[in-house]
Amino acid sequence: MNKIEFHRLIDEIIESPPATITGNEILSEIAGWDSLTVVAFLAAFDKQFGAPPPPQALAACRTVADLAALAGDKLAD
């Protein structure tokens, strides 16, 4: 998975049109980003990368780019 595919995954989770998410969005400002969305993100992340992100690291995320950084080297440029 690359960053564009990761952004598409977030689009799907928040049910927005493709290419809505670009990576710089602030999570608290995304319409539809709430606790249920976080659960859906955790499930999708686990399915894609084989393990959920550490809870503390997820809680520290403020942007979509922060979420992408959770994947580390598993996410291609």
C-alpha cells in the first residue's frame, strides 16, 4: 500500500468521494471522523498491516499524515 491508497482507505472509512483526503487534513476537522470511525480505522489498519497501531500512538495522531506514519516502512511512498 502506498500513501495514495492509504488516503483512499480513509476516504472509504469516512464515506467521502475518492481523492477527498490528501494527507494534510486535521482529524478533528474531518466531517465524520468520530469514535466509530476510529474503530473502523483500527480494523482496516489491522487487516492491511497485520496488527493494530499502538493505542498511545493512535491517540497522539492529529492529522491524516500522522495516521499514515503509524504504518512506518510498511507504507510505500
